[in-house]
Amino acid sequence: MTPDAASENLRPAPARRVDRAGVVIAAALAGLAAVLVWDASKLPSTTMYGMGPEAMPVVIAIGLVILAIGNLIDALRGNLPPRESMDPKPVWLIIGGLALLIAIIGFGGGFILATSALFVTTSAAFGRRAVLADTAIALVITTLIYLAFDKLLTLSLPAGPLERLL
């Protein structure tokens, strides 16, 4: 090994910076976990033994805490990947789909139409441009989901004109 090659091996690696956005995300995940646990503690216990309705939020909170710890470690080490520039269009499409979902259910359109609208806007947000095909796929899938919940599980979902035909 030449002296120049040896000195290159001894040069310190560039210092990594703490990713402040990663630390904020880790704190937000931990905060969300705390809210879930607090909210679950307020649920009335309906069982004398075993698990009640508060079990699942606690399980989800544990998962969020694990994600928060992993994200915090990577943020402090500077191991998070560099951020890409954000295109707001997909975000607005999904927000619009959620608003459509709420509006359709609120005006009595039912589960099938509302969930289909969300499906189509979400697929458009991910770059698909086959709106008619996505609409057909969404109507079939949401109808099957509705039938599974309504007929098999006997759980009620918001009913609209399509649900009344079934």
C-alpha cells in the first residue's frame, strides 16, 4: 500500500447530520401512540376476562412506538434517505377522494359509490389514467366487500341506491 492510499483510508467519513424532520416524525408517531393508549383507556371494559375493545388500539400503539424508535435512531444517525421534491397533485387527489367519500355517504349515496370514488381517486393519485377501468374494478370490489359485510358478517354499512338493489 502506498502512503497516499493509506492516507485516503485514514480520512474520516463525512459527518452525518441529524435529520430534524425524521426526529419530528418519530415524535409524532410516539405522540399518536400515546393518544391511542389514552383513548383506549377510556373505553368501557365489557369483558370480565380476556381482551376487550381496548386491546387493538394498544397493539397498534406498540407498533407505532417501534416505528418511532427505529425512525428516531435512523434520524439521529443521519441514515434516512434524502427527500425528494413533493408533487402536491396526488395528495390533493386523495384528499378529494376522502371528501367525496364523506359527501356521498352524507347525502345517502351508500358505501359502494362512496368507496368506489375513493378507489378511483387514489388510483389516479398513484398515476393510473384508466378511469373507466378503475371505476368498473372499484364497483365490483366494493360490491363484493359490501356483500361480505352485509350478508356474511351481518354488519351494516351505509346503504344507498345500489345497496338497496342487493
